[in-house]
Amino acid sequence: TTDAMNMAAVRDRYGPRDRAVLPLLAGADVILNETSPRRAIGFVVDAVQSGRLSEERINASARRVLRGKARIGLHTASAPERSRLRRMLTEVRGAPLADALTQSAVTVVRGGLIPVTGQRVALVQLANFDAGRAMTRMERDLRADRQVRITRRGGNRGDAVAAARDADVVVLAMHLDVMKRAAPEPTRQQRDVIAAISSTGTPVVAVTIGNPYAASHVADAEGLVMAYDGTVRTATAVADVLRGRREATGRLPVSVPGL
């Protein structure tokens, strides 16, 4: 079985025909999450008719899938109740585990100023992708006195600097997705804003969410927190650590120069 073929890393490199045929040539029996199954079937048929794939190869995969189903009795089991299927597909059953995993991953690399309690806090956030949901969750759960979002072109720089000057501590959260086409780094304009915030002299607690190597852009920060997944759960987990509601138990999974 393949991984999801609709992932950006696959779609950016391979067209729909290759996504349908290459996994079969490599030995896969099941292709997951192709964007258009009907179109993918057509490409497989074309590959068989052209001789790129053999009928025997397709039949071998079909036999393996059918034997696997037979081993667990699917060929004799009665159809499940629709209400049960609907419940299984709609219930959020993995949420407690997802929360626990996310919370355990948050890593405090440099603990100065953490927790940020009893102080005037300015939350400044930036991203290299559309991190609006995670930013909103961070704002909600951190409950900072001032909140500013820096655009990829450095917009709202003046507001960020003013917020930093008025605060006792700045929480600088960088949402940097390592899976997008854009480099998982702050843009040049965002780096200029980071420098301007640093020049105010207000202590900074930096948070990298996604790319831990981005810590090089905040090397002088008094506090440094790392998380590795840009979800709303991660935003909540980070805010809980920053406010002292939860202890960070994560460890750096990689070696970051300078740390």
C-alpha cells in the first residue's frame, strides 16, 4: 500500500498518470488517496493496453488484496450497520491521544522568562504559509496583552515594534511549514521585523513551530521553545507551556547549530 498520493510532495513531482502507474510498477497493490480514482483507473487501463503493465501484474495485486480480505473473513461477514459506520466515520476518537502526543513534543530549549506570567506580554506571530487557524488559537490560549501578525512582506512592522516597546516580554511565534513550496524560513522582510523587535531591548521568548533550524534567526532570544507541527493542538500546547499551565517534556529530535 502506498502513502497518500495526493500529498503536495508527490503531486509537485509527478503527474496523475505517473501517480497511478509508477506505484504498480514498483510493486504496490493498493494506491491511496489519488485525487481522481476514475481517472487513475483509466491510466492503469491505458498502461495495460500499451504493454507498460501486464494483465498478470494487475491480477496478482487483485489476488493478494482478495486473499487478505478472505483471511479476516470479509467475504463471509455480514455488512455492518450503516449507523455504526456513520458513527465510526464521524466520532473524533483519536483526540485524546493526539493531544497527549502534541503536548509531550513541546520542547523548551532555553527556559529564560518561562512561564510568562505576571508580565505584560506582546504576542507577535509570523508564518511562511496560511497559518491563520493556528495563530488564532495561539492568541486565544496565550491571552497576551497585545497581539500582532506580521505578513510575509513585513506588514504591521510598526505595530509589532510598538507592542514590543510597551511589553515586559515578547513572545515571537514563527509558524514555518517545512512541507510547502516556500522555504521554511522567515522572509527577508520578516527577518527585518525580528531585528527591529530585538532592537527595542524588550526580552524575547521565541517559538519555532515546524522548522527547528529557524532558531538561528532568534539566536539571542532569552527563551526558546520548539514545536514541530503547525496544528491548532500545537498552538494550545505551546501556549500552555508558556503560561505555566503545563510542563514541557519534549527533547530536540535533531542537532541545531548554536544550541
